[in-house]
Amino acid sequence: MGKPVLAARNLHCGYDDFAVIRGVDLDLLEGEFLGLIGPNGSGKTTLLRALTGRLRPTSGDVLLDGRPIAQIPRREVARRLAVVPQISSPPFEFTVREIVAMGRSPHLGRLQAEGPQDQQAVEAAMALTGISGLSSRPVTELSGGEYQRVVIARALAQEAPLMLLDEPAAHLDIGHQVEIFDLLLRLNRGEERSILCVSHDLNLAARYCDRLIAVSDGAITAAGTPSDILTAEFVGSLYGCEVRVDADPGGHIVVTPLSRELDGVGAR
Amino acid sequence: MKRSGLVWLSLALLLIVAAVLSLSLGAAPIDPMDVALALLSRLPGLSGLDPGLTSGQHVVIFELRLPRLALALLVGAALSVAGVVMQAFFQNPMAAPSIIGISSGASFGATVAVVSGAGIGVAGLGAVPVAAFAGALLATAVVYLLSRRGGSTPVGVLLLTGVAMGSLMSALAALVLITGQDPTRRDLDQVVYWMLGSVAGRTWTHVLVVLPYVAIAGGFTWAFGRDLNVLSLGDDTAHYLGLNVEQVRLMLLALSSLLTAAAVAVSGVVGFVGLVVPHLMRIIVGPDHRTLLPASALAGAALVVLADVVARTVAAPTEIPVGIITSLLGAPFFLYLLHRRREYAI
């Protein structure tokens, strides 16, 4: 792991008078696969929006390669940092290829047409995400899982060394979940892309991430390797429920939430 | 590639046919072939084609119908391009200048300029588009600010805000026209003209006044084609793809208001063109704004020219304002689109 490529320093953000992020310090190291976990409403998405420069902090800084992100021109940021937001359906019937090709826009001038290098990046992104066959389909006709992969492909076409993803596997079945996380891991290991991924799936996060950061009520409550922080006690207090943490036969962490009805445990 | 070539060829042919019809038909019909030959004979080296029209027919073609045709072309192209921009701007395919009150805002601005004595001279006419621009900009900004809900614009909120804005602006325009003029001849014809939209009796002066606005704003808009694509995916995504969202939004707001204002300043409120044309063209050429914008400009030009032909022939010798024809076509289309989208929460 190298130097921090993306960092938050005493970051505070919020909407109107309501503070959502309260004093976060965070480093995404070069070549790292970092997971962001935490319950609904803990501020993960807000933190991600602040880290991308989309949301202006009320105080503190976000540093991209050591420079305040707000001072870097947007196009330059987009060439360094690609974002996969939670998906929402597009209003117009663009084809899959058209959507993926929009990932090239930070590399192109206002009147510049796509060149061979851009075509190549688009084809490669579609091939990696397994959507080449959908190339000319309108995105309005896709399933949630297919569209999720289109959005990931668009981020790949940006060819940015940093990728931030907000629950990239949320709409996918387990087969596609593993496929997407395998893809992220290949990008991380093979191309040394630095990845920050918000995930609700603790088992996937534990399996794939080098390091996890837990957010609760707008502040970081723990950071460390999955085996360090995913204890039954900590996960239970983070999500407000009883959990069992086991190792599967391969030695990987498995977190299972326990049921009040079926397992007879009390609420925390 | 082949398909897009066919589309452009069809649009060009449609426009030419519409133009020749527009020059031939009217109170004094002239044979379309003679019209075509008379036009061609004006080109260098083709003077031998002159079909030998009477001087009266010459005046009708070149002094009466040609400026009217040119104006209809410009109005149709401007309103269609403005519609395309607004739909991407609001990330909502139901947006269009006349639907969300922008045309009425322009019309209010224009009527204030007319009534306050701007007159019909070239200099005075210059003030009308500027005032129309101010009115359009005001209406767009208010509708935008009031209809945004957490980074998107829900259809229902947009349409209702636009309806209220349109009514307010039309009422103000009518008030200004009725109270602002010489009390001995309060001219309801003027009100009808601004509310319903017409290109009747327009001269080369009108054409020359709006041409630069439409050409420059249209050209700039085309240069924003890729930005419009990215912006139509939502503000967050546009930001992540390197767009300076606030800056581009301001620019697009200005461009679409300018295009609407230019059209309204010379023709009043010609309704539904900016809704119908972008929808049809999106089906034919797809949503990529780099092709959608020029295709909509051509189709919109042809649509308003044809609507104007109908407007002056269907009840001849009475002229119907062209805006009535476009609304007769456009309103049912709008209802159909709303019906098709009924699954969406209003």
C-alpha cells in the first residue's frame, strides 16, 4: 500500500442545519481496496458524495492526491476519480453503448469526436462487465442488474485510477455480485486501481476488502482489516442486532444476523 | 451510417417540399413547379429557367411569402431546439417552452416592450426580442427553482408549476396589452396575436431581427451536445463525468430562453412545437443530442411551415393563427404522452 490518494481531514458536512458527517478522517491508500460499512442513515452516501467533491463540506477538507478537491477542475477530477452512484433509471432511451461512451467525456473536448482510443476504452469496459452483447439495447429496457453493470462499465471507460462505488452489488443476484466483486478485485490487483466501496453485504466486504471502515451516526467508529473489526460484539453494536461471526471452511468470515423469533435472542 | 443518411435526406426533402408548398399556396395560388423554377432562376447561371411569372406573382413569392416562410422556418427550428434543451435541462421529457410557461414569459416581456412604444421599426423591433428574453429567463428561472425536488424534477410538479407560471404570464401580457394602449382603440387583435401565435404579415425586417439570435444560440447549443447527453443522466452523474453542472445549467438556461424569446418576439406563442418535435425525433434518430438537435431543428422548421400553410388555406380567405394549428396537433399528442406515462407518480 502506498501513499494516500484520497483523504478526508476533519470533514464535516450536512444539509441546512443538520450535520450528517461530523469530523471524519479517512485515507484511501494507493492500490487499496477499502470497504465502507455502516447501518442505513449512518451517512455513508453523504460521505461518499463529499469525497467525490459533489457535496461541499461545511468544514474540513477532501484531498485528491494531496490537493483540495474543490480547487481541481471538474474534468481533471473525473479523469482521476470515477464514481458508480446508486443507480436511478435514466429519463431517455440511450443505448448501452451510448451510456458507456459518456464515460469518455472527461477525456474529450466539447467539439471533439470519439477517437480510436476512446472506442477501445468503451469496448474494453463493456467486455469486462459482460455487457458487450447488450451494446445496442436501450437502457430503459434493461433489468436492474444489467443497468448496474452498464453504470460500472461507464466508470471503467473513464480509465480513472480511483474508483468510488455506492453499493455496486445492491441490485444483483449472488452470481452477478461475485462477478462484480471479482472484477473490482482484478482491477485492484491487476491494474492497481484504488477502490472505495460502500457495501451493505458484510460477507462480500470481508472477503474482498483489504480494510474496512465502519461509519455510525456520521463518524468513523472503527477501521482495520476485516478480521480485526468484524467481531460479533462490534457488528452487533454497529447494526443494533445480535449477530454470529463464524469462519467458513475456507477460513473466511461469515456474519449471520440472529433472529429474535427464530433464534430467540433479545434486541440490543 | 446508411440509416442516418436516409434520415437526413428525408428531413431535407420534407423541408424543401414544405417550402415550395408554402410559396405556392395562399389567397393567390401559384403553380409549385413555377415557384421552384422562379427560385432556381435566381441562382447564378440558371436564369434561363425563369418561368415568366407576372410581376404581381413575383411580389407575392419574394416579398410576401418568402419572408413569411423564412420566419416560420426560424420559429420552428428555434422552438424545437429550445424544447430539446429544456427536456435535458429538466431531465424530463415533458418539458417544452409553451408547456411550462416560458413562451408566455417571453410573450409578457415582448408585449411590455411593444406597448411601451418600441414601435415596429428595426431599432424598436430590436428591443422586443431583448424584452422577450428577459421575460423567458425570468419564467424559466422561477419554474426551475420552484419545481426542483432534491436534485430532480418530478413530472407533476414541473407541469403544475409551468401551468401556473404560463397562466400568470399570459394574464400579465393580456393586461398590459389591454390597459397599456390608446384607450380609444384597445386592440384585442394584438392580444389574440401574442396569445395564439402567428407569422402572418411578417416582413424581411422581422426575419433579419431574429436570424442572428437563432443562428448564434442554435450553434452554441449544438456545441453543448455532449454536455446535454451527460446532464440528462442527472446532476450527480454529470458531475462525476466531469461536467461543471451549475455553469452548464446557467448557459443552457440562457440559450433555451434566448431561442424561445427570439421565436416569440416575432410570432407570439406558437404552442407545442417544442414538445412534439423532440419526441418524434428522439424516436427516429435516438436521444444523442449531437444528432437530435439538428434533426429537431430541421423537423421543427418543416412542421411550422406546413402548419402555416394549413393556417392560411384551410379557411381561406380567413387566416387562422398558426399557433392554433400547432396546438390542435400538439395538445392531443401531449395528452397521449401523459397517458402513456400514467405509471409515473404525479
